[in-house]
Amino acid sequence: MIKPFSRSRRALHPWPKPPGGPHYSVCHFCDTLHESAPVPEGTAARCKRCGAVLYQNRPASLVRATAFSMTSLILMVVMHFFPFLIMDAEGGFRVSLNLTSAARALMVEGSPILGAGLALFTIIAPIGMASGLIYVCGPLMFGRVAPGAMFVAKWLNKTEPWNMVEVFLLGVLVSLLKLAKVAEVHFGAGFWAFGVLMFCMAAAIASIDRDELWDRLEVAKS
């Protein structure tokens, strides 16, 4: 078996490994089997054959994942209760929209599938993702595992691709190019909260390695 390696020689601060062993990791690119070895914080284990990253030991991973997730939930409150876009048209006509009202308007105006998709991928999925990360990672900071955390972790792994806040923001920016020709558009607090939310959600998901998460769950459960 080929052991993974790290480029750093600092003192090891690995996450706890489940009892038993040895433990192995498979490269997702070349399928080479490696014996999992601890790596220092801030470094990664790489495949000896192709150099692909096998797993990473990110500093303060649980704290960062929980903190970014809590920040995301706060930003979602701002995003849903404050105006997202404010449009001023000729004749003094003003329209103020947020994500919730936009999804409701699409459903009422004859586009229920589009409205449901907007609600699912930009409202429900991000809330579920942030809440799930807090539920799983929060207790792990104290060496405990929440009831059903294993199921929630599996659910988070499967539903991560459906968190589409970046796609929606890109669609909004494209639409603004057309709206600017017929009305004066202003960004509300909800829009800026949405922009920061995009980075917070990405940081929360990237804060913890999947191998680390499952190892910590197994250790806390045992």
C-alpha cells in the first residue's frame, strides 16, 4: 500500500480516527488505494501516483463550518424580509421585491413550476444546508453526535449540488441588463445579503473535509 504524504513537517494535529484499522483512502481519479495517515492542520494528503488530493486537514474546521452556517442563516433572514430589488418605472410606479414575494408572484401569475423551483433551490435548499451543517458540526465541537446526525450528513452530501444560490445570482445579473432599459433599478439590503450569503455558503461547505466529518462522527458515536 502507498501512504499519502503532506508537504509540511509541522507537528501533527490530526482529527481523531475511528477505533480499529488500518484505515484506507481511495484516489477518486486513479483508484489507487492508500493507507490513511495523519496530516498536519492546513495540509493535504495527496495520491502518490497522480498527485490528486485525497483528504485535507483544514484548521478549525468544525468551528468554521458552524460559524459560516450561522452567518448564512442570519443573512437569509435579511434576504427574505428586506427588499431584494426596487424598480422605479415611468409614472411614479415603484415595485419592491424579495425572494419570497418573487416566488409567490411567479406561482400566482401562471408559472407555478418556475416559482416552486425558485423557492426550492434558493430558499429551502440553502436553509436546509446551513441548518444541517450546524446540527452535525455543532455537537461535534464538543465530541458529541446529535441524534440522526449520520443521516443528516448523508442528506447534506446528496443535496449539496442542489444549492443553487450562485446560479440564481447570475440569472439576476443577466436580467438586470434588460430591466435597466425599462426601469430604474436599485439594489436593496436583501440583494447585498444574498451576495454575501453566496460566499458564506461556499465557505461553510468547504470548511470541513468529508473524510474528517465521517471520522469524527464515527468516533463520537462509539
